[in-house]
Amino acid sequence: MAEIGVNMDQFPSAGHLASWGGLCPGNNESGGKRKPARTRKGNAWLRRALCEAAWAASHTKNTYLAVQFRRSAARRGAKRATLAVAHSILVIAYHMLKDHRAYQELGSDYFDRLRGDGLKRYYVKRLQQLGMTVEITTTAQ
């Protein structure tokens, strides 16, 4: 709050705020080929505070940010995953301040709910590859 203030009218979108804070991904593309790029320089105090908050959020249990960290860290490494979670925290803060709403936790099963049909097909296919016959029935919740 001390670094970005409470008035979000100065930033047209969450992307502009992330760019100002130095938490947006870098872009180095030439001829359609994407190359590794550093994130841009921004507000060092904000970036450090958000990275520390992201590291702490990654160690919580049953939260959206912890699951996002684990999914990203498995593919890209812990440091890049920390920066991705810090970016998400900044975007969440932007929308909370802009819309005057409280934070609503999505839950640790958000990504599973997002692509439930795809997961169902994947696991049925895997079980069939192991030589099992699968019959799916839904349960009332």
C-alpha cells in the first residue's frame, strides 16, 4: 500500500501496474522465435516485498497461490515461480483496490475444477492403457 497507494485510477489496467512494479515478464522475440528475457526494472521496494510475500504464500496449505507456485515451479524452477506468484498477488491487489472488494480465495482445487472434463478423459485413458476397464458414474454432492 505504501508503494502503490490506494488510488488505482493512475493505472489503466493490472498489466500497467505490473509493468511499473517490474513484475511483468520480459519479451525478446525476433522472427517469431521467443528468446529468454529478463523482467524489466521497476520499483525495487515493491518487487522485493511482493517476492517475499509470494515465497510465504507458496508455503501455505490448500490455497490457490501455493498450487500456482507448485505447478509453475515444476516446469520453470522456484525463482521464476516466485516471480509469477508475486505478479499474481499484485494483480489481485489491483483488483481489490480498484473494485473495493475483499479477497476471495479460489481454493487449491481451482485448476482441477477449471479442466475437470480433460482430467477425467486423461485418467480414463491412462487406466485403459494399463489394461483396465473403466466405467464412470457421477456421485451427487
